[in-house]
Amino acid sequence: MKPIHPGEILKEEFIHDSSLTALATNLGISIRYLSEIIRGKRNISIPVAYKLSAYYGNSPKFWINLQLEYNIQRYEQALGIITRIPIKPRSIPLARVIRRKIKRHEK
């Protein structure tokens, strides 16, 4: 299943048939920047998430989480390629590293 870009959600659920020019002006971003977000060519940055949340009355975390979920889904799709790359496991067990740090801290 193809992940849904937050720009598509912005377009379908929030913008509807509104003017992109008016929205871009209200957000203080260029129409090109907004258009690239809507077409899935650009991520929703943290500053834009804050602007969208102020405009639509929701949380910046809403927009950031949409972007994060999209990024995770894209990564998981690419994981098949990544898992074919051999990764050497850590040679020192994590528990030993933690014990060493505790001993150093106690001194």
C-alpha cells in the first residue's frame, strides 16, 4: 500500500476547493512551496506545521506526526533493500557498556 503524503491530506481534508494563492498568502509561504507540499514533492517542515496549525486551529504535532508517519512508511518500504546490506552487530554487549558507565560514575 502506498503511503499517503501529508500534502494529499492537506489538499483533500482541509483545502478542498479553496484558493491555494489565498492559503499561501495567509500562511506567509510561496504558492510554489505550498504547491510542492500538496503534490508530495516537499515535506511539511516544523515552521510550516506551526503555520498550518495556527491557520486551521489544530496542533503542530498533527502535521509533524503526519509527516513522520509518511517518512516511516516510506522507510519501511525501502527496508527490503536496506536489509540486504550486511550490518555487523555491536561487538560489546550493551549490558557491559552500561555496567562500565555505572562503575565510572560511581568513582
